[in-house]
Amino acid sequence: MSGRVTDLAVHPQDPSLWYIATASGGLLRTENQGVSVTHQFDDQSTVSIGAIALDPSNKDIIWVGTGEANPRNSVSYGNGVYKSTDGGKTWAHLGLEKTYQTGRILIDPESPDTVYVGALGRLYGPNRERGVYRTTNGGEDWEQVLYVDDNTGVIDMVMHPEDPKVIIAALYDRERDGFDGWPGSEPKPDGIDGYDPIRKWGPGAGLYKTTDGGDNWTKLSNGLPPGNIGRVGLDWQTGGNHTLVAIIDCEDIGKGPQPFRVFLGIVGTDTENGPVVGQIYPGSPAEKAGIEVGDKLISADGKELENTEELLAILRKKKLGQGIELKTSRGEEDSSAKIKLAARPGSRQSVPTVWLGVTGEDKDSKIVINSITKSSPAEKAGLKAGDVVSVFDGSQPKDYSGLVAEVQKRFDGEEVKLTVVRDGEEVQLDVKLANRPGRSAPTSSAYMGIQGENASSGGALMTVVTPKGPSDQGGLKAGDIINKVGDKEIKNYDALIAEIRAREPGDKMALKVKRGDKTVDLKIELGDRNATGGGDRPYTYSYYGQLPNAQDMQGAEGYKYGGIYKSNDAGESWQRVNSLNTRPMYFSVIRVDPEDDQRLYVLGVSQFQSSNGGITFTANFGNGVHADAHDLWIDPTDTRHMIIGGDGGYYVSYDRGRAWDHINTAAIGQFYHVAIRPTEPYWVVGGLQDNGSWAGPAISKTGGALIQDWISIGGGDGFVCRVDPNDPDQFYYESQNGNVARRHLATGERASIRPRREKGFEYRFNWKTPFILSHHNSKILYSAGNYVFRSLDRGSDLQRISPELTLTKRGSATALAESALDENVLYVGTDDGALWATTDGGDKWENITENLPAPGPRWVSTIEASRHVAGRVYVCLDAHRSDDDAPYIFVSNDYGQTFEALHQGLPSGSSRCLREDIVNPNLLYLGTEFAFFVSADAGRTWSQFNQDLPTVAIHDVAIHPTNGEIVLATHGRSLWAADVSGLRSIDLKKFGEEPQLFKPETVIRWRSEPRRGRTNRRFVGDNPSTGASFWYSLPKKAKKVAIEIKDVEGTKLIEIAGKSEAGLHRVGWNLRRTPPRGQRFAVTANGTYRADLIVDGKKAATTTVEVVRDPNLPSESISEVEYEQFERADQLKRERKAAAKAAGVDLRVDY
């Protein structure tokens, strides 16, 4: 339940001093390698951080660039650069307000007042404040030393380890549009994933270099992709050879010659004299055959090679188990080798499943067979115990392990020749290998590019055909019903999936398809799920990234397609070393070991590492780490010591990434939504960015909720959650794009909630799909996509009840509300600015979009139908996706026929949600990008109400039905609760005229539970203060203020001092009385008590408070007073014993 980390900084003089930047939760600092962390940057005007830089000569000086650089759909924005000179205690804002997002900050180690800021600029529109800014006086003045255009800014920047005037900046041209995703069938631009920016490559993007500290810049190109560049990540090795590495996205990523299934292990390079070997994969058939880098490729299978593509064309025709005869030259010598091709590493065929069926051992340097398994390939071939294996299919294994390794490289059904020595004579055997019994090959990576469901008349109904996927290219269409594959009848969708899984990439499937009244015959060539691009981008991988280790298949022009690049001359020339790039727009992070440039690391959905300079990468670096990593720090003094940060927080390793320790002690969860579970004590449940949906206690009887108290409700990205108020064990939750589900904690029942497809209708659901339970019948569920749907039974059998809602074919619903006063009144809003209402339960809908006086179509964030006034509805717009950061709040008192603006006087900062109080119709709660506001006059005026709440985006507000608390879903600082009983009691007419004391909610005296085992590595939530909270207001400053608590007979029990300034205040009573002389404490009993507000010695107001027992206690249990007296007596004994021990007194305490 952590949140996204964007940058890590460790001071070079002190590896225990870390700073951790978060996407929307501010800055964390630890002085003890994560044992304890403190939040910094809590009170600034923004909270999203893109970059940190530490002055290498002064540990107290920290630079922070605000605005996360990742261009994803949930990103926040910043307002420039901040500097601290006291270790983060205080901050000075140093300008660059309109840079919005920061890519990197560099400090000149020889002149620390010289600082470079890589400004990325506005994500949702153009602006000039982009590029590289430089200060030479510690931030007093700034000069824009590199500017390309209004769309292109700096995403990364590195400084030469020995010459600080040499800097390379990676510039990035990207822009998001008004949508968070791309649901539906509207065609996407080529190479764009559904969650990508609408523009992610540009002519101004690329690598720029200065050698004079920023005065002059040149664009680098030698060895880099020639087309438009996308996001680039950089790292410059601080030690060793000072190797410079880059991971590069470009408009041609994923392209190249068609792939093949076999593996030779040569990356060819074309020269004037023909093709030569540019790279050899370690352990490949080519390396084992003695081929070396630099060898000239003369011919393959007798065909002279004029270029690398001719070799690739031959390899494409090869099948697994076949060989190739390769003729090469080295210097003046020619050589020829017959090479047996292998399965591509990482493919299904490369996983060991084949066996020989023997046991053996090494004896006197010989491989001796000890036993033969019955019915095994060895027995069938005539192998016997005691045989000595000398040759296996042309090779001579060194030992028994080598023999096993050779067997495991082969395939089911492959025939090999075995030479054994038996009784002093050689015997030749033909062995047909087979899969080990009970062990089949792993699931095929064959990919058809479809989604479907069971057809009502039998067969598999195609609901989605992936554009440019294998099925699309083969002519399959959405709505088709597949009835046969070859001669095999397809009864349902699962039967089709089984047929796909039984095949391999490249296999052809003959389909008999019902299309309307016609029957169509199609042939589909299956693609590879690990390279799902197909068409012009056969190497597409991981959200329009690029497959790892595919550079041999992309040929001599592979450098054009992006991936991993190296430079050994400070960027003047580059060599591509690997094809890998995983989800470029969100990651593009590469790191090189400070001392060993053979060790490279690439972050992404999975975490990759290479130990051979990048020739091959494996996705096993982040085992145990949350997916989606964004930064990696490697200790330059001990490269086994690492810190990684990503969507799941931050982790530390001391063995080069083999094991990771998750330091999950900071409240930086990015909640999208929160709901109340009305138990006693109550729970909260909410969905988080990339961390699923979780539920846990808001009040803990053990002294604060622990992480271990929370339970996982759902996975993926979590969003809207609901709890049935009439059955608190019934949870509803969702992941992205309308994947709603329900789960009953008591019975274990689970079910997916999604409408059935209707012929002629396309359904689109938002990244965060709105759904609600009816106020009038909690079994009725509404959800909305491009239509509104209703279920009368907890989400089962959803039915469409509205016309299509959206203004565009990409739009989907983002807000949905039902009136608590009239079950027939519903409102719905969309991401493209549409607003609709119905007053007859959905029979007729009215488009009220034009009634809203907004400056244009804006994302409808929340709709709040009043609980108190019929016809009243509040609409909150989040306009930042329209390149507009202003808040927009409107109210209608006539069911949306007319609207009035309520956002006057609010500061800049996107409005995220608006809620009406359930008791006071004039009390409104507003969450914005940077603060929380309340209004006590129905939105006419607003007051910031952050109190102890840090600067953070508030995405939703949940209101407890009875106890006077609200819970905020913050997107970066987890969940926060507040007592608002005083706010909802304010009478504005009396507020400025006379003192007021407001009646508190009933107080439950919770019975504490036994403490658990403890460790310092934990997060403990704050419990609300025990006892009663009294809110009071003063019209003017007083000399002395107190609350007197009295029993029903009027006896004064205790006096509690309060603040005397004018305004609203709160004091707490711990349910104790002033103890009689000689006693340490005195506890009050349950019952009714009177509270008097005493202002300057006079009683100004009176109220009462009820104190009740824990409702979970059995009736025969001891009273709370007796229990608390026992606990206090026990505590006094422990205190006495501790004091005696400290004094050296041998005091025995009888327990």
C-alpha cells in the first residue's frame, strides 16, 4: 500500500543519508538507511517532485525540482525549483514557476552555486519554459541556456564524472490529451499504447551536448536512431571506463525484419566489404562454433551473403533442430562450420522438459550410466546400465552434468545419435527424445489478438479484435462467431483458447466463422505474445516498448529502432547493444555499475539486468520488488548495496539485487477513492494507484492500525470501492477500465460485474469507472461507461438504461450520482464534458451539458445530488487535462436546468471532488490538487481546512454516517480522518455575535485489545483522540476560556483550558475527573455529562455528552471503569518497578 517513488538521492559523503522523492507525496528523508523516515516538503504550495540534487560538499543543501516527469494519466504538476540550506527543515522557492515538470537537476561539484535544471514543461499543452536553465549564484538568477521549442523539454541529464562542463541532456517532446485511456474501437495512432501520451516523439527530441557548461549545445546523432526520438534515459559511469549508456525510444521502435524462431546468436553489421559479425551472444551456437566479433560472413548454406538481411532470410526458413552451414573469414583465413540452431533463449522451446531417462555419474573421467528408467527414450533406444557415453549427437560432453545439459537443449520428438562404449566396443544408438512424463512444456506464447465470450448459439463470439494483431490481419472481425478450428468444433470461448494454447507462434489456424447469415473461411497466422506488435512492429513489447535480446533478428539497421546504446567517447558516437525497452513513456531508466560496465540495469514493469555489457538481459533483477520501478541508486563504494524506487515504494538490497527489503513505513499511498464500512469500530476501504484495493480499521483497539491489519480486496490499479451499508461484509471494488467486482468477506462469494455485450452496441469504460449503490435499496447497483447500467441484484445482470452519453467516440463516464431524496433522479458526467440527468428512473434522459457555464468541455470529476434539497445538485470539474488548472464548482437547484458558479475566490489548483455534508446542508467539502477546503454557506465562501493535513491532492471524501468524522482519500499521503462535528454545528448567524458550544457525538469507550509483537520496521496509523471532543466558537478574543465537565447532579468533575482567540476551537476530554487528593487518577463511569463553556469567568453556553460502553463487549464483562482502573493500577506498578530499578533498589512487586 505504498506509492510511486520518482527519484532517489544518497549523499556521497554519507550513504546513510537518503532522500526519496515521490510522485504526489512530497519528500522523505532518512539518516539511518531507512530505519526511520521523516516527511519533508509538507507545507509547500505543491507536492509532486520530479528531481532531487544534493550538494556534494554540504549535506545541508538540497535542491528539489517539482512536478513528476513521468507523463502518465495520474500525474500532478509542480511550480518550479526549491532549495533548502538546513537539511530540509525549511525551503526557499527559487522560481521557474511555469516549468511544471522537472526531469533532472545537476550541481557542479567544483562550483556548487552553479546548478542546472532540466525543465520538462507543461504536459497538457505547449509553453516556452522548457529546456535547460542555469544559475551561477545559487538560484538567485536563472538563464535558459538550451531551448528547442514550446513542446520539447528535458527528461534526463548527466554530467561528465571528471569534467562538469560536459553535460548531455535528453530532450523529450510529449503531450497528453484530455483522456486517461483509449477505450473502445476508435483507432489509435500507430505505435501509441492506450495509456500513452497522444504525442511522444518529436523532431526536437534527442541528445544534446555541451562542453562549455551550457553556453553552446550540439545535437548528437552518430549511431542513434535517425527518425523522431522519444523518451531517453541516461547514465554516466562514475568510475571504471566512464561508459555512457542510454535507453532510447523512437518512432520506429518495434520495427524491423520479420522475426524467426531459431537462434544462431549473431548480430550482423553491413560494411562496404559485406556483412561482418558485430556482436556474439554469450553461450550461443555461434560462439560455441568459434565465431568471433569482426569475422566476415561469406556464405550461409552455400549462398553468398551480400548483406545481413540475406542471412536473416535463411534463418527465417529454418525449423527448430535444423542446422546452418556458415562460412566466415578472419584475417587471411577462411573457415566453415556446421552449426546446430537452438531455440531462442526464453522461448517455450528453450525451457527444459525433455529427458533421456537415465541416471549416471562421473567415474575415472568417464560418463557412466547407472540405471535406465522403464519405458524411457533410453530404454527404447537400447541403452544399458554400465554403458559409457562418449559422444552425444556429435559433441563430447565433459561430464554427466554436461550430458544432462545437452539433453535439456533438445525438443520433444527430436532424434539424436548416441555413441557409447559397451564391453570395450563402440555402439551407435538412435534415440528419440521425449518430454518427461508428467511434465509438459509451459503455456504457449502463441497470440491471436482477440477477446471474446461464449456465443449464445454455441461457438466463440469475438468481442474485440486487436487492431493490427494476427486476427485483424487475417480478416477476423468483432461480432464474428468461430465455430470450427480446422475440423474441430468450437463449442465455446474456452475451447478456442485451448486450441490457441496448443499451438506455437507462426502456426496457421484455419477458422470457420459465422458472420451474420454467412459462413466465412479464414486463415490466421498466430503471433508471439511476447512480441505482440505484429504488422510493421513485430518486436513490440510491454506497452509499445521493444523485446529484449532481439537485436540479432532486427538486423544490421537495428540501431534505427531504439533500445540500449553505449558510448565510450562522451557521446560523440554510439553503438546499440540491445533491443530492450520496456514501456518507454513510463520508465526509460538505465543504470551502469559505477565500477563494472558489464553490469547494466534497466527498470520497467519487470526489472532487467545484464552481466555481459548489455548483449543479453534477464528479467530477474527485481524479484520480490513491486512492478514498475522508476529509479535505482547503486552505492559507488560497494556496488552490492542498492536502493530501488517505484510504484510500490522503495526497497534496499545488499547483495546486488538478489534479495530486497521493502521499507514500507511511510504513508505515501495514492488513493483514488475511499468508502466507509459502518462497523464498530469502523473500517475504511479504498483503491490505490497500482496497489489494488484495500480495507482496514480506521480505529484500532491496539493503539493505532498496522499495515498487517489491512486486507486486500482486489488487485491491479484500485479505484472506486463501495460497502453495502446493510451488509458490511459485502464489498464492491474495481480495477481499471470498468472491471468491477464484488466480494463477501463472510461467505467468500465473489463475482465479476460487467454488462453483457449487445449486438450493435460498443461499450467503453473509463480508467476509473464510476459505480454506486442506491441510497434506497443497497442491492441496486449503477455503473456507467458510455451508457448508464443498472442491476437489481448486486451487479448481476446489468442492463443499459440510457442513451450513449459521450461527446466523442473515445469518451466514457467519470461521475455518477443518485438522489437520496428521490430514487428516480440520476445524474451522469463524462471525461469529454457531457452532463446528463433523468428524473424518471432512466426512462428518459436530458442532455444538460449546455446548461453548465464552463469555458468548454471539461472532465466531470464528481456529481453530488443533495441529501437535503430536492433538485439541488453540485458538479465539480477537473480541468487540468484541458490545459487549465482553475477549479470549477457549480450548483443547480432545478435538476440541472440552470447552474451557478461557486468557485469564486478559490486559488489555482484543479478541483478533484465536492461532497455535501450529511447533516448540515450548508456545509460543503472540496478536495483540490493542493489543499482541502470547506464552506459553511453552501459554497458562497471557502476556507482552507488543512489543519495538520500536508499539501496533497484530495481525490475523494467519505462521510461517516454517525460519528462526525470524514475520511480523505489523498493521492500521495494515504488516508486522513478528521472530526467535523463542530463544523456541521456552526450557526453563521450567531458565529460572530456570541460564544457557542456544540454538542459532541456520542462517545464510545473502546475496550483496548492485547498488544502485538512489535518491530521498529512498521507503520502505525493515528487513532482518534480517546474521549469527547468539544467544539466551541468565540466571536472575539477572550482573556480565559475553559470547559467544565459536570455530572448529572451538577458536581464539577474537571476543568479543561481552551484557546481564547476568536474563531472555532476544539478541546478534548479524556473521560477522567480531577482525582481526589492522594490519588493518581480517577475514572468516570458511562452515562450523561454536562459541559459548560466558561468565558472570562462566566458560563456562556451549555451542552451534554453521552458516554457509552464498547458495543462489542458481552453483557457480563467487567465495566469499562473497572477495566481502566485495573490497567492504570497495573501501569503504576510497572512505573514503580522501573523507578526502583533505576535507583538500584531491590523492590519486589506482586502481580
